[in-house]
Amino acid sequence: MMWSFFSRDSSKDFPYDIGEPVSGFDNYSIWTLHKAKRKGTLEEVSVFVYDIRSGSDTKCELAKAALKRLKTLRHPSILQYLDSLETDKMLYVATEAVDPLGTYFTKLATDNVQKGLYLAWGIFQITRALSFLNNDGNLRHNNVSAWSVFVNASGEWKLGSLEYVSAADGNPMPPVKIPVTLEVYDSPEKNDQSKLKAATKCSVDMWGLGCLVWEAFNGVLKQRSNLKDIDHIPKSLQSLYCELVGASPSNRPNPADIITRCRKPGGFFKNDLVDTLLFLEEIQIKDKAEKNRFFSGLTTHLDNFPDNVCKHKILPQLINSYEYGDAGSAVLAPMFKLGKLLDEVEYQKRIVPCVVKLFASTDRVTRSRLLQQLDLFIAHLQPQVVNDQIFPQVAHGFLDTNATIREQTVKSIIHLAPKLNYNNLNVEVLRHFARLQARDDQGGIRTNTTVCLGKIAPHLHPQVRQRVLVSAFIRAMRDPFPPARVAGVLALAATQQYFLLSEVANRVLPSLCSLTVDPEKTVRDPAFKTIRGFLGKLEKVSEDPSLRETMEADVHTATPSIGNAAATWAGWAVTAVTAKFYRSQSDSSRPRPPLTGRNLSKPASLEQPSSSSLSTTTSSVTSMTSLEHESNETSASASDYGNNDWDNENWGEMDTSQDPSSPLAASSNNGGALVATNALIEVRDGWDNEEWGSLEEDPCEEEEQAEQEHQQQQLLARQSISSTTSSSQQQQHHPLLPHQHPHQQQLQQHELNELIEPLAKLNSHVTSPSKGQQQNMLRPKELPLSSSNTSPTSATANCNNISPPSSHLNNSTHNANWNSDSWADGEFETLDEPGMGNKLDEARRKREEKKLQRQRELEARRAQRATGPLKLGAKKL
């Protein structure tokens, strides 16, 4: 037993599994280099093996000297020692996993920019290692070449092969190297001892550095005479190279001086990669401002950096800087960009836990940057992680008081939708979208909510999709913000395959037709194009009813087919599908009051967000700086939402008949002028026409003019009747009689009714007015005799508060009927009297003056609003 204990192979105690040797290295070294793995952890390492039995005593002494130096010398640019084992047969030295630079040249990128940056970083590291040995350690390496430099997984160059290291103040004669293939790197003074007197402590190593520079740009050195070829060496390095390989040892520079010279602007070591890696090495002593500047500009440089450097050197530093330092949110953009270099296992291990932790941050800038970079890491997040840990945090942004956070939260749903479960997508998201589209004070956010809803339509449940889409897009088409109306039209076109043909005919096309008279041409053009597309679809089905099933194939399917007939023929919808989000540069729309008098309440699952205030003039694309410096003005925060009627805010109540912004929704009972007046007053709580109107002639003013003309005709009729009856009374009765007989009063009233009857016929020619119009128009026979004294001011004020998209069609129809051919010739001859034409001309002149005055007032109000930001809650003039 005792004999077997001493006779066993001690190499089995070495905690590494030694693999295959690296070919080519043993031709330039007394060692053989093997790839290996640590037992248990399978961590990759490199093991240098020296066979004592087959080597000479000289080689054995060199190997042991190298092991001693490797154990004692510690520097970032010197090969890292891990473990060793010496037996009577073998000598094992374990180091970090590396490849010899001589074989690594074939792996270098062919891109000149990337290769130049990387070689500068490598040569800088070896120069720094030699400066450490020569100046700080007072040592000479004596064996610098491509075969004494090793490259690790991070792309860092490490100086090794320390067999010939000697004291700098010892014998200046270069040592005899084994094997003989290394003699090509010997300096000239080895063969000319007269030059040894001029040798310095670093002259031999500087010659070797010159050989390394040549090999970096030309490949492995085969013979010394090749060093004269400098064509491939960069111009910024040629002067220094010539000094390094100069014949006189005294003229070769010190490595510390080389670093100083080449780190100056324009020097070979002054580039983005070297600057970046040096900053990361010293990041612990940098202040927060320096870190923010560095990380903010890092992303643009990463494309020129080698992948192994980015993956193994830069990315770990970024993660550590955020988790354990004060790097801030600026580190997120480069971190997520570099995360794409990791495989799935590494990403789940290193990036995903960091992402989950970041979403729980209360810092607005961090949340904003996360939402902006969501597309870079969403593919690596599992659906369970998204629904349980990510979405609850994202949902807070829908109620944030900062417009930028709300807008970016809406856009983020595009990337999250494919991974959300039924409740989060079809209930929570749509509930927030309904509130934002109807009540958000930022036009850009309302627009992007519509765009986002159109983009996530394929992921919605078919029943929810059929109930929501048309109503939501019709609401968008009534928005006073023109881009929001455009978004509604394009969204209808993009999702046309999800609509039943009956729905297209009864709801979609009537709503689109109202936009054909929109004040904005940018709204009218897509409306006409979309109408033609839908009409073409209906026409095809009309000609061939068998196509109906194909056209409606995707309506009830959860995963619509991209190549069906409804999708392929609708080329008019292609641009709508690819429509980008609206980006407002100066979205200065004033905040709109709620459509109803009810307050919103947030879901119980959402925590109360930050109460930081927001200026109402904040753009929907506020810069990141503005997130750090919130406005101090008072504004409505998420905490202002009540706890009542949250569930009442749904997509099903968006059609015209129930839209609270339309006067048609006022009441269904008959209340005459009172109901119509109340409806117009309630409109003030909806879209504000004056905010978005233009200086063009308002259809409401035309209606007012027609109303005034109507009243003027009645006044003239009464005046004529009054003069006729008074003259007849003077012939039959004494002018001083205080009373008339009852039959005379009845006769007068009868004649009045006969003259006013044609006006009643005029009203009967109006083509099927809506209920709201019936309430707003008083029939002539219902007008009181004193109607001529009615002031038109209130009617004008109320009319100007009607939403433009919902009122254009009604008003245009109303005005067209007032100008119709129902005014027949000779029908009102009894109203003619001297001076009547002058009175009508005077009335027209007054109407023109009032219209001009109204336009000037609108212009003055807009100019006043443009001079300064509006405050939330400020009353309109």
C-alpha cells in the first residue's frame, strides 16, 4: 500500500483536464501549449507543458526560471498565472486561456479601420508591459516577438515566455535562445560586441518591439532583412519604427517615452478603442459627469470595435458599472447593443436579470431609456417574465404625468404585444389606450395611440378586435388634431381585413366620407384613397359574391394569414401598414377638458406614479434632459383620477350616436330649443373647434346668416301685415278705440298664418335632418313674433365649439338645403313693399361686417395663444 501511494501518477492531482496541443507554437518555444479545462467548472484555461525527461538540463533551468518569473510578476499586460505542478517527469503551468499571437494573426479582421484600432491597442499593451519590466522592475525580457505574446478571450495582448528575463544592470549580452528559430529576432549588437557599450536597459527589448510591430502588419518574420520593408506600416508609426530597429542601441527610445509620444493627438495610440479601454480600466476613479459623457458617446463607436473585445472586455465593465457604480442610465444603450453578441444562455444569465431590475427603477430617465431600447432585448425575454415582471412596471407609464414617458410607453406595446397574455393585452392595454386616445392633452400621444392600436391588431383576440377597432378609429377621425385624424384613416386601411363587409358599408365608409370635406388636405387625400379601396373591395364582392368568405377570412381568426386575397389585392393599404409613429416637434395644443364630467380612476393593480408635474406645452418627444428637470408648474397627475367609472371608459361607446363630443348624444327626448342649446353647451366639454379651426368661413356662420335672413323675412312679413290691418281698422273704426273686436283679431292672426305658411314649406324640403339638427332648428311656424330681436351671438359662440370632423357633414348639408331651389319665384310677392330691397342690402352688409369682426377676433386669440405656453386648467378667452 505504501509503495503504491508513492508510485502513483501525481499529474492526476492537477485540477485541469489537458486537451490537444496548439500546433506551431513548439517550433518557437521549449514549451508545448495545450488547451485545457478546469475540473468541475469546465472553465477554459491554457496549460504550458515541459517534458523534463526529454529535455536537457539547460532547458529545464529555463523552464523553471520562467515559472518563477510568471509567479512573481503581476501586471494587466503580463500573462496571468493560475496554477502549476512539478513532477519528476513533467512540469505543468496553468494560465488564462490564450492563443499565441503568431497563430492569432490569421483570426484578425480584414477591415482596415477595425484592424488598425485593434493593433494599436495590442502594441500599446506590450509597450506598457515592457515599460513595467524595464523601468519599474529593472528587468530585461530579452525575447520579445510574436511568439512571446499571447491573446486572451478579451482580445488583450499579454507578454509571456519569460525564460530569458534578466536583470537590467547585468550582462548586456543577449542570451542564446532555444530553439534556434528565435535567433531571427536577435538584435544587431549580439554579433557586434562593440555596440554593447552603447546598450541601455531597454535597447534589446525595443529591438524586439520593433520586430513585433513589423509582424503585426506583415505576418511572422522569416528573416531579419525583411525589417527594411515598411510599406504596410502606418505612416504615423513609421518614424518610431525606424528608431526601434535602428542599428545603434542608444538611439532606441524608452517604452515610457513611446507611450507619451503616441498618446498625443494624432499619435498611433490615440484612437477610440484605446481611449475607451483605458477609460474602463480607470472607471472607478472617474466622477459621474465623466461617466455619463463617456457612455453617451460609446454606442456610436462600438461598430468599429472587434467583437471579442466588446463581448469579453467592454460588456462586463458596463454591467459592473451599472450594478455597483453610479454610471446611471446612459450605460443602457451600449449595454443592450453589445448584448446581441451573447448567445441565448449567456444573455439569460447576464442581461435578463439586469433588465428586470432596471424596470423596477423609479428613475424616469432610466425608464425612458429602457423603453427606447426595448427592441434590442425583447426577443430574449420569456413571455412569463414579460407578463409577471416587466408589463406591471411598464403599465405605470400610461398614467405618468410626463408626456415623454406616456408616449414611449404606448410605443413599447408594439414590441410587448406578441408576448402578452389575454388579460394584459385585451383588457389592460386597451383600457389604457381608450383613456389616452380620448383624454390625453397631447395630440401626438393620441395620434400614436391610434397608430399603435393598428399595429397590434393582429395580436388581439378576434372578438375584442371586431368590437374595438372600428369604434377606436372612428373616434380618432373626429380628433381636432389633424395627424390624429390621418392616423385613424391609415389605421382603417391597415386593418381592413378585420372588418365585416356589412361593417364597412354601414360604419366605415360613412365615417370616411365626412373627412372628404376636412379643412386639411393631408387628411382629405388618404381619406379619398381609403374610400376608393373599400369601395373596390365592396364592388368585387358585389360582382362575385363567392369572394365574400375570402375577404372576411381573417375577421374571426386569431392568426391571420398574410397571403390571403384580402391582403394581397389591397395595395392601397400597404403604406398604412408601414406607417411610422407621429413625432411632434412643437405639440403646443392646449389641454382638453374631459368629454364628460366624470373622473377616471386607475386600476387597483397599478401603484400611484410619481406626482412630478408637467407643463402642458411639453412636446411628446421631450428630450432626455427635460426628464431630469421637470417643470414646477401645477398639472393634473395620475393621483387626480377618481375611483369611479374607470370601467365605463370603453371602446364600445365611441360611435356617433353615443359620442359625448357630439350634440347628437345630448338627449333623445323632445325638448325644443332648450335641448338643442344644452347640447351645444355640453359640447364645450369635448373637442374644442376654436383651438383647431382656421380663418376660413365657418359653416356655422353660414347657418347663422341663413337664420338671420330667415328672421329678417319674418320681420318684414309682420310689418306688412301690421300696416295692412291698421289701415283697414282706420276705415272701419275710430283710431282712438282702445280694443278691437274678437273677430278682427282672429282675421289678423289668420292672415299672418297664411303669409308665414311658405316659410314652413321651406323647412319641409330639408333632407332628413338628424335629431340634433331638429333640435337646433326652430320651424317658422314655431317662431314667436319677437324673434327678430333674438341675438345671434350665443348661437355663434356655441357653434364654434362643435368638433370640426363631426360637424362638417351636418353643417354642409344644412347649408346646402338652405340654398336649395325651394325658394320659388312669386311665392312671396305679398312681402314686397317700398324700401324692402334697401333693408335686405343693409342686413347683408351687417352680416359681412360681423363675419369680418369674427375673423379678426379669432386671429387675435390665436396670436395671443402663440405668444406663450398655456397653463393646464387655464380658461379659454
